Amino acid sequence: MIASSSSSYSSNAGTSRCSFLIDSVLLNKNPCGCLLERSRFHRRSRQLIWLVQIIRQAINTQISPNIIVIIDSFPLSLCQPVRNHRANVFNELADIGYNSSKHLWVYGFKVHMLVTLSGYILNYVVTPDSVHYIRAVDDLLENCSQPYVLADLAYLSYELREQLKQKGYHLWTPLRQKMVRAKQHNHWKLMAMRRTIETRFSELCAFFDVEQTLARGLTGLQLRMG
């Protein structure tokens, strides 16, 4: 695991400082009330990763409880496919992996996300792109209180289902069309619920171009994901 949204900070007392810190650190409080220049804003914001985590934790406590969550992942490319074997950005962390949905070899990372049925992102984990989806599930579900987990065919594994069952989670994935009872198992309502995360990914790509990044350090990458 390279980065995640988890934080060791557990007290809510720090959340009351957020407004003050944002005003004093990120905003240039001169008489005109002007914002900081772009480069200085990014330098200061990279020092506030811990504050972003506190804000996320505070928001998570306000989310209405639900018994169902969804997991999935998307590639975070660091270069065009033609440069996969020549790129040296994050060369000690990133690697090349195959994205079956896009039919592309990607140099970069894989972002695994956990979202609610409403599309709110509860947690995320960033791994090298070659890491299989299943290997990030334990970190993704850390401190997750929802017992029912929806996923796609990439997470279809008897061993994973039994492993999560022992931890109190019930994993549902669609079955392949030729598998026994696939038609009854792949209920359209569950399939529609699972597509919530794909809609969220599409929105993140449309508004924030989340599958691309100009970050060149772990702090910047984490801030980008946070």
C-alpha cells in the first residue's frame, strides 16, 4: 500500500481548528482578502495532509448509516502507454499493470475505493498498478462498519468471500454467465446498486481528471486523492 485515507488521529477536538487553520495557512489574510498565488497555495496545502484527514474523519461521522458499501478500482496513469517502459516518475513505487476494461497496459498506480450507495467515498487505497484488486480489500475495509459489500467480477473469489465472512462481512459479486444459477444470482437491483461506484468514477474523471496526475511526490499524490 502506498497511500490511503486512513489516519491515526482519532479525536474530534481538532476539527474545531480547521476553519482557523484554513484561514491562517491557506488564505492570505491581507486587507484585500486576496488568495495566495497558485504555487504557494500548493506548497502550503501539501503541509496540511493531516488536516485533510481530520476533515474526512469528521465528515464520515456525519454520513447516515447504511448496511451496504461498494468496492472497485481504477488506474492512475503517470504517462502515455507508449512511454510505459521509459518513464521514471515514481520508479521505485509505480509499475506496469494491465487494465482489462480499457484493454491497456498502464504505468502508474491503482486506486481502490470504498463508497456508500449514495456515492460518498468512505476510504481509498493506492497501490502499484500490478497489484491485484483482492490484495487491497483488507486495507480498504479497515474500520468499515457496513456488513454487506458489493463488488464486480474482479473480486470473484471463494477464498476472499470466506475470509471476509470470518470478519463479519458478506461479499456479493456477480457470477459469470455460464456459472450455475448465474441468472438468479445476478439480480438487476444488485447490479444497479454496484454501478453506483462506476458513476462516481465517471464524475471524478469528468470534473477532476482523476485518472491522470501531475504529482511527483507522495505528499502531492495523497493530497490529490484526499
